Amino acid sequence: MFGEANNPFQFDFEKPDKDLIDDLLVQTQAFLRTLVFHDKPFGHDIKFVGEARNYTQKAFGEEEVGEFDKLIMSCRENVAKVNPENLSEAGLIGNMLRAKLYLLVSWGEKFVAGVWRAIKYLFKVLNAILGSIQSALGLKDAIKEAKDLVANGLDYIDKEAPESN
């Protein structure tokens, strides 16, 4: 298993490609939900702009299965059925896939360790991988849009927050 226990992203690189992609989708869902619904996700005091957290929580669905969860479930079902050639054309097989996941795990470790700017790069890598998955599946950008909703709603992380008077 690659990735430390507290890292939001961990992968067993011995698994088949489709299983790794499925793991990525499950972990992405958990990561974004954690940022949106927990007060101190991964030990950081993360603030959202204005009411962005409230609206994002509603979009994700607080208790029931929300719109975002339905997107992830649909994507997972499609990954199981997709032609491996589509995955290859999107750079989602073999060493290319593992290299992308390695970057995701590495930025996840830096973020959890307190390098607050790492979340910017974590979101960039996640964006690229989600874009590849959506391309391979012939889907629109709905999952990336949900990820962007969280990323763009973040105001700051406490380590860089100005002191309040």
C-alpha cells in the first residue's frame, strides 16, 4: 500500500488498473466530503468563503445520497464496463496511471503534514486524473465541477489565516 495511514489517498499499485481507478473515485469522494463536512479535516482548520460551505454541503447531500455521490456511483459503474482501449487513450493504464496516483499520494502527504499550499497541487493533480477518467468514459465534467466547487470555495487554511482581533 502506497500512502501513509492519515493520507486521504492510498493505493495498492499491485491492483489491476480498473480497481485503482475505482479506489481513486471512492477516495476522492471521501476526501471532498471530509473537506466539506468536517470542521478540522486532516487536522487543519479550513475556512470556506462566506456561505460556500453551507451551499456545498447542500449540493453534496448531508445525510442522504447527494448529487455528488450519485455522480461518483455512476462513474464507478462506467469504469467497470469501459473498454480498456479507452483507458489507454486517456493515460489511465499501467505506469502512466500509477505515476498520476503517485503524485496524488505525494501531494496528499504534504498537505496532511501541514504544507498548506500542497492542497493547490493536490487539486491540480486530482483535476487532471478526473479529466482523464471522464474522457475515457465519454462523460461531461460533472465530477470535476463538484471538485472545483470545493476547491474554489476554500478561503484559507488556519496555518496562513490572519489573526483575528
